[in-house]
Amino acid sequence: MRHFLMSFLIIMALTTIFYILSERPHRDSIESFKSDTGHSEMRHRRPTYHIVAVACGQRAQETLVMIKSAILFNYYHECLKFLIFTEDPLTEIIREKLTDWRDTLPQLFEFELLPLKFPNQSEMEWKTLFKPCAAQRLFLPSLLTEVDSLLYVDTDILFLSPITDIWKFFDKFNDSQIAALAPEHENGNVGWYNRFARHPFYGELGVNSGVMLMNLTRMRNFNWEQHVFPIYKEYKFRITWGDQDIINILFYYHPDKLHIIPCEYNYRPDHCMYMTICNTSYSGIKLIHGNRGYFHSKKQPLFKIIYDSIESFQFSSSVYTDFLLPLRSALRAQSVNESSCGKIAGDILFVANILFGASY
């Protein structure tokens, strides 16, 4: 038993050292932002990480929790800029809260709230395609002409790792690739596209568009939107998932333009609710996707617990005492252990334990 414990402790120590050394060394408390004004000039010389989301309808709070998660896990104090496309009255709701956070944590992040903008000749048709406003992402290359690269996320995404973890995939693009996505499924037996799609799709199982790295410069050079319009015209009566299907069709015809990222960067209930089909035990879950309302449902309580834990966390609090410890406790609940997704509770905590628990 003693040898087992020693081996376990050694493995955890080596894992922690590897993770920390693979990134820049940094202080591990959000509160350190408050007193770090002396390094503001240094931070401004760093690259800006653009995170883009589109919020309509009842998505204001969900959007704010997504943003809070990115700030919470911004362990290396990178320069984050959130670009949120939204509509009234959500604009003022989001602006008020983000302004409060920015006042509390000066120089931590920037944000810009932008109006929705669709092609004039078919504005309402695009706006109502699938979920309200979701198709806005298809037009980001022409709307954000000053931005080179960005991370697009659906509002029902939560960060469980620093943005640098996923941003590194831009460096893995070859000369032709313009975007990166995770597979829609890992197993053909439960895949949707391979069983039900009435249109072409990328690869054998399709891709999910909820988390998307986009090199806008390359997309503009590729004339992205000039490819989108004819695809929509030809397939609009055969698509089910709106803009995601359009993206799948586009990369079916241009597979060389897409880079595939691992499933732990877009982890969804489908990865665990029937069987475990995404192995995250070695690196943890990096971004979690509560699609189909799972962050607000008790069907798989693990998803709701992580959402509620981030939503209730206050930036003036201790990350370790008021986020990590309560989350560990909540994930040990019987309802989680008895659920099919409960088995990945440790993978939810993997990065948080390293970042926020190692030095305590």
C-alpha cells in the first residue's frame, strides 16, 4: 500500500511539473490581478487572444458564465478580448456586468459588444437559421476585418483550462488550413451525421462547430463567404443543424482547409451519457459544452454542477477555497456518482487541481 501511495504521489508530482513547465510560470491567484498594475506594460506587449460569441434570446447569463470561466482559468494572465455579437436588451445586461468585473479586476480583459449583422438581402432568413443568431459566425471574416485569428465559442461552453491550451493548435496548422474543429462523434455507432444526414459532411462522422479556431486572414483569402452562399442555396432544405451543417458541407468539399482538434476541447454529454467515447484521463477536459441545455438540466448532474460552480464564484474570493474545494465536494455527490457521466468527474478537475491546488 505504501509503495502504491508513493507511486501515485510521484505520478501526480510529475504531471504537475510537466503541465507548469509546458506553460509560462505564473502566480496562481485571480486576486493577484488587483496588485499587478506594475506589469501592465509587459502584458500589453503580449498578443491579444480574441474570444467571440453570439448571444440572443435568453443567452445573456449563459454568455456571462462562459466569459467568467475564461477569466477564471486565465492562469497565465494573457490579454483576453471578448467580442460579443448581441441584441437589445441583452447588450446593456452584458455590458453592465462586464464593466463591473473590469472595474474589480483592472487590465484583466477587454470587451466589445457588437450589433448583429447579416447579409441585407436575406437578413431574417440567416438570423433565424437553426438557433437565433447562430449563423452570425459564418460572417466573422468580413465583420472583423482587423482581427487575424480568434476562438469562436457557443454561449454554452465553459473553459476548464487556460486559453493557451487550445490556442496552441494555431501553430499546428499547415499552410492550407484555415480553421480547427473537434469531431461531432468518436464512435460511428452513435454518430448522427453518418446515420441521419441528408447532405455531405466532413470525414466519417462530421465535426461540431461549438468550438472553432478561425484564422480570419486565411479565411478571407479563401473567400469563405463566397463558398457559404452557394452551399446554403443548394442544401438549405436538407440541413438540420443550420450553420454547423453548412460548415460540414464546406469542409467536405475542402477537407485540406480543416485541422482537427481532440474531443477534450469540445466535450459534450454525448461523450459520456451512453458510453465513454472520449478518453480525457491523460490530459483532462479542456472545454466543456453543455449543448441541448445540459448545463441547466439534472439529466447529467455533472454538467449542471460545473456551470453552477462557476456562476456562483466571485472574483473577490479565493479560487482554491471558494471554487476548487466546493467543486470537488459537489462532484462527489451520489447523484453524480450514479450518473453515466459521473465517471469523468476527475477529468473535469484535472487542470483545476494542477493550477489552483498544487501550491496549497
